[in-house]
Amino acid sequence: MLFNPLNILQGRFLPHTHTCTPRDGIRSSAYKALAAILIAAAGCCTASAGEFAGSVSLLSNYKQGGSDTNFFKDKYITPTLQGNLFYKFDNGWYVGHWGSTIKTFENNRFEGLGYVGYKGKLGPGLVDVSVGYDYFPGASQGNSAFLFVFYQVGVVTFKSVTTLSNTYYGFSDARGRQVVALETKKPITDRLILKGEIGRVFVTDGMKAQRVKDKSYYAIGGEYLLDDGFSITAFYSGADTVPGPNFGYRNKARLIFGVKKQF
């Protein structure tokens, strides 16, 4: 499933209209293409039965690739409420929506992610491919479209996230931005699961012109399963702390803890 506290993946629908200007015509075309993919995938899924699933989490902070999403203040604790609801079809397709409170843009306090994808057997492991649209009501400069490709063999998962849109978290010329990562999840007991992730973010030349740099990030921690679908989580996560608009204090390593309910 795409939602997890390490904040690499998470997916999205097109929940609002986008006013197109000549400058963002290419971006608008990308969104229209994404909408067509979502509609076509939904049509393919209607012939298959399935079930709803989801989760709700309360976290002490929200990091994206090792970076705080609080752009306004250096705070160790930024309480964050997150939720994920998706429908899994028996033929391997799924569609859903993830959401989170956030403090990234002046006129926005919510991030949404609608997604559609397919998960199935490939060779010795499982492949999970999805497209998603990330949106920020009141702050459309942060809206982004993504392609997610995950491949899991045993307890190790390779992750690739490619930015399809021209914008990403307020930065322009972001199309082609790439994230690659390795994640591991290892059950220690019936209730305790250890988790770790290391990754590298490769930004575009256009983003580098805006003083954004490539970065490496990490997260290590675990999840302890309680009864009735509840669990507690704790992760230590951070990234390169070199100067730049997406680095500095936001990449400080922090211990992030939370409570999650799955249903």
C-alpha cells in the first residue's frame, strides 16, 4: 500500500479545476493526460470486485524525503493528522486518496493525493505501479503529478518516484525530478516490525537554477502492532543539511512518533 510514514509514496485524484494560462499550458496538458489515465483505469476496474481499506494516523511531524514540510518555523514537533482510503480490486488494480494537514504554503493547511495503480506478481517479487496527483487547495503552485514504481522481493523494496508535472512544492521546471530509494521491513516478532529506508533525490537543472540541490535522506525505526488495528510508530529521519531553500533546518534529523489505526 502506498501510504507510509517514511513519506516516499502516496497517491492522488484531480479534485479541482486548474485555470490554464499560456505559461502553464504544458503542465495543463500533463494533468489532462493523467486524468485520462485515471478514467481509463477506473473503467478497467469496474468489472472486478474488491474491498475498501484505509488508515488514520496522528504523527509528531511530517517529513517528505527526510525534509520537514513545515516551511515557516524550525520546530521539532508539528502535530500532523493523516488519512488514507483506497479500494482494492481483485484483479490487482486499486484507487484511493491520501490526505494530510501541512504547513508548507501561506494560504494552505491541507495536502491531498489521489492515485490509481496496479500491483501484481512479476518474476520473483511484486511490482506496484501507480500514477498520482498531489494538490494543495489555495496554493496551486505546489500541485504535482507523479509516476510511482515499486518492486518488492522479500523484505526489500526498490522505489522510484518521477515527477511528471512542471511544478513541485512551489518550484518550477521540476518535470523529470527523480527519487530512488531502498526500503526494508523486517518482522521481529508477531507485533514488532523494524523498518528502514535510504534514498537519493535528483533534481532537474531548472530546479538547480532555483538553488535546489540533490540530496540523500534516511529513515530508521519501527512499528509495534496493538489490538483492533491500532499501532504505534517511531522513526528517526533526516537528510543532507547543506544550504538551500529545501535544506537547512528542514533536513535536521528528528525522531517522529505516532499512533495509527488501520481498517
